[in-house]
Amino acid sequence: MYDKGQTLSEARALHPFATAPVVAVCAAAAGLLTALSGRYGYHRDELYFLVAGDHPDWGYVDQPPLTPLLTRAFSSVFGDGPAGLRVAGTLACVVLVLLVAGVARELAGDRRAQVLAAVLAATSTFVLAVGHIVTTATYDLVAWLAIGWLFLRLLRTRDPRWWAPVGAAVGIGIQNKYLVAMLVAALLGGLAVAGPRRLLRSGWLGVGVALAVLIAWPNLWWQEQHGWPQLTVAGGIVADDGTENRLLFVPQQLLFLSPLYVPLCVAGWLRLWRDERVGWARAVAWAYPLLCLQVIGTGGKPYYALPLLLVLLAAGCPPVVEWLVGRVRRGLLAGAVAVTAAMSLAVGLPVLPVSQVSWVNGINPEQGEQVGWPEFADAVAAGWAKVPPGERARSVIFTQNYGQAGALVRYGPARGLPAPYSGHMSFADWGPPPDSATGRVLVVRQRGTEGGAGEFFRGCEEVGRVDNGAGVANEEQGAVVVLCAGTTGPWSTVWPRLRHFY
């Protein structure tokens, strides 16, 4: 309860921001990510973004333009190697940690609670994992936390003018990933249930909506002009992984955050639900289950709900610092943080020898996707060497997916390989080969899918297999390199049937 005689504004006054210790946590996280940024190699998505950034557009079939364009910008400044590319991920992680500390402050957290929130965020598995590589999830996490922080400011101050920055943040978030619509629906639903509902009647909400639409409009227009391919991509994800995602929803959230941090999240949710000192934020307590229902109902990936879980984690920090009385309790928390940090290092960051990556691949398969791309290019080059020199000018390399194509764009020129083609995602928009390419076709397909080549290519025989040399069971290990005499028809005729979205 509020103290007697205490006004609402006084009760909601903020503690000073713990600048020095929070910045120290950010610096430690940034130093760790920087030190490990060059280990292993590119992630398949990073290879794709590098190519997409060289084809700037208002959209791509599987994503808005922000991540590819930022990839292009950072690689131009810091270099296109993994370390230079991942400066973006490191900075995103720093901003995320600052935002989580800011959320704790909004929820009446003092300096100790803010620092604790920063430490917990910086040691959680998912935050470190997406901070290490550059994916749409890297920026999506930042966008969601920024929206959450601004929404809490709106609720705490009850100043409807905060709808404007909330809307701007939503618009920017949409330019990175459409999933932010789920967060908006959850927050508005929570506000409709828990109030204050007068914020929903404010004209400033209309201003926020207008800003969001204005900022997102170029990409929405691009999607409309191209028949909304993002819906096709999303449908493929649900069809292929929807059941598995629903079954893994709870366990993956626990693993990606940390099982040892679950009590703090529960404490944060209960605090928002029943503590009158932060009762003004009860809409966020409603928003989390509403978001979970959306993710489960659509068969989305479990990590989609993690940003709001970080908000609950920050909400749980003030009561936890009050609970930390005595050496035993402080030791329990320190032990939980230490164990989580060790687990996060092993699962989320490239600290293990490459030969041991398979141990964590079941939890975080993105680790394995950073291994073996030069070896993949070597296997393709060995297959290309079997094409008679006189036919190479008319011959084509065709890959099954964008990771393979991106790897050959990056590593192929040094091996004397021509530019690859692929029907996967936006690579299909950057083809097809000319109809004058009537020579051989070197086809690369993932293990177990090589039989599908016969529908489009003729006279095919296997000429090699990919071996990353480390025994890592990633998507390309064992991929088959097939040399075909040609296509079953002109490229312009075959190409529409070669296109696939998932």
C-alpha cells in the first residue's frame, strides 16, 4: 500500500538510474561477446543477410528490410567477417541490458534492483545467444523491450502522449519483424482488461497508430505488391514446426532464459498482479498469458514470448533484493547466477571446441549452424571441378537453400566458383539463370532430399558429399553434391516451380 499522505505521483517517483554499475555490466557483456565473436564462423542467416543487404529493397519475401540493411551498414564499417558483422549483435545486447535495467527502474526498482536485473539479463542464455550472432531475433528482442519500457512509462505516468513513442517503436519493430503485432495485441488486451481504459480512448492512441503505420508503410506496401509472401512463409513454419513448437513451448522458455531464474519471473508476475504499489502495471501481468496464448495458438516458436518474460524478470528484482537478507540467501542468488552464466556460455556462445558442439546442438542448434561453411564450399568446388572447362561458362550451381547459396557467395570466388542460384526465399527473386545457360547443373541438396532433383534436372549423378570435418550434425552435414546434364526445360520455365518459401 502507499504510505498515508503520499500522493500518486510521489508513490510512482523513480529511483535514480544506477548508471555506473549497469554500464559496468554492459561493458562486461560487450567484452565477452567481442572476444568470442570471431570463433566458429558465420551463421547461415548472416550469410543470407550479407547477400540481401547487397540487394536493398523495401522488403523481402521472408522479412522486412531492417536486418539486411543494418547488416550491410555494419559490415561496411567494421568489415564483413564474422567479428565485424557481429558488432551489431553486441551493441543490441548492450541496449537490451540497459532496457531491462530501465524496466526494473520503472517498476520502482532501486539501484540494487536495477543492477540485479541487468546481471540476470546479461547472463541469460537467449540474450547472449542472439547477441552473439545477427538474426532478426537480435533486433526483435530490443524492439520488444523498448516497446515494453515505453508502455510502462505510459501506464506509470498516465500521460497519453507516450502513445506517440510507443507507436514509433512499433513501426520500427515492424520494419524488422512482424511478430511485434503479437506484443501489441497482448499489451492492448491487457490494458483493456486491467485498465486504465481511458488511455484507450485518448486521441494520442490514434497518433501512435498513425506513426506505426507511417513508419511501417513502405514494407507493408512492398508485401501487398508481392502478394503477401510473408503469410506463405509463416504458414510453412506452422505446417512444419507448429506441433513441435507447442510441445516445446514451456521447456524451451525455461532453457532459453534459465530454469534458476523462473522464481524471479513468478515473483515478478505476482507482484504486478497483486502489489498495489505497482498495481498500475497490472496490464502487463495480463499481457504475458495473452501473448502465450497467441504463440501457442499459432504454433509460433517458443522464444517469441521471451521478451515479456524478461519484463517479468525485471519486475521480480525489487522484492528479491528485499529478500536478500543474510549470507545464505545472497549465496543462493550468487550461485544461481553463476550456474546460469556457465550454462549460458556453453549453450549460447562458442566456447566449446568445435568437435564438442554437438553436445549443445539439441538445445541451441544455432551453434552448429556456424560450423563447416568453408568445408561446404570445398565440397562444391570439388564437384564443380568435374564440369568440363569448355562447358563452365554455360553451367550453373544451384543450391537448395539460402544458407548454401550465401556460403558460396562468400567463399565461392576464392575457389573459382561462379555466383550460385537458389529458389529459396528471396534468392528466387535474384534469379533465374539465363536461358542461355544450357550446360551442366551442379545441384546441392541437404541429406535425405537429393531424390527431388530428378523433377527439374536430367542425367544426375552424385559426385560428392559435404563433411564439416568436426562431426557436427548441422543441417548441411552430409549434404549431397549432384552433377546433372542439364534442366528438364528452359530456366525461365522451370524457375517458378523451383521457388520455395520454407
